[in-house]
Amino acid sequence: MMTGKELSWILISYSLGCFTIGYYLVRARAGVDIRRQGSGNTGARNVGRVLGLNAFLVTFLLDFGKGALTVAGARYFQLSGAAVVISILAVMAGHIWPIQLRFHGGKGIATSLGAILIYNPFIAAILFGLFLPAFTWMRNFTLSGLVAFALTPLVVFLWGSGNEAIASASLPAILVLLSHRQNIREEFARFFPSRAIKTGMAQKHGGNEP
């Protein structure tokens, strides 16, 4: 059972995640809704497309800081291991699905990196170690990151880590992959265009059936 202190911190973590700096920064400086620009999310890369490198760095660092602060706070209040992991998921959920923006936020990469680095630097090192060769081979930042997130739980498991470490690698990875599902579809279509065309035709024909 979660204690009142743990439940309170989990709620605070979600609220912290909802502070989507990218949305407010672009709204203040350009007067537009970042969710209607570029890739349509509030993350650092999309902010950088609209406002440039400095805005990218500010957004990335503050989103990263949300994750780091969540774990640091959970440890300061001496929460259980399970509560720390749930707090990580809560801050990511707030970033991806902020209630004040009608659940349309960022993708959770920077926030998850900040949380994982403070929670367990070894897992962060595995993630980075998987990203580098994937990027060298694919030359695609987003796809390489998704591959790294997808494979990190397997490496943590094979390393013989405990259940808590495996959960801390697996559950954030699931959220990241879920938030990037459209990117995954697009990359799948790019690598397997004939299959994507057949799938689209099948859906079209299926939709025309009575």
C-alpha cells in the first residue's frame, strides 16, 4: 500500500510534468501554439525549429530537470523503490499528457533521461551506449533513440539486475514508445513501403465494406 506521502509526491510529480516549458516559451515569444507547428508537440526539438538553438537548449534542460527533480525529491522524502518508479512514470505522463493542454504535450525523452540519470546512472549509460551505434548505423536521431529505449530493458535484464531496476528501465521505455507510435508507423512505412501500401489498401477496402 502507498502511504499518503508517496501518493502526494506522485501527484506532485504529475503536476511538475505538466509544466510544459516549450508550449509557454513559444507562446510568449512567437505568439503561436507550438502544437500547431512542425511535429505538433511541445518538445525541445520542435521548439528549436520555431525559436532556434537557444530555445531548444532551454526547453531540453528544463524538461530534463523535471525528471531529475522528481527522483531527487522522491529520495529526499525517502519514498519506497516502487513509489520512485511510479513517480518517474507520473512526471513523464504529465509531460506527455498535460491536463491543462488537453493531454497534448511532448514525447517524454528529455524528462525520462533526467529521471533515469538520477535514479540509476548505470541504466542511463546503457541507454547512451545503445544509442551511439544505432545512430552511427541509422543516421536517424529519433529512430536510434527509440531503438535504444526498446533494447535497454533487455540489457538490464541480461545483466542480472533486480526487478526494480528492470521496471525502471521497462516502464519509461513503454511510455516513450507509446508517445512515439506515430513516428514508429512513419519509419515502418519508410523502410517497408510496399507493406505499408498493402496495409493502407486493405484498410481502405475494409472501410468500404457494409
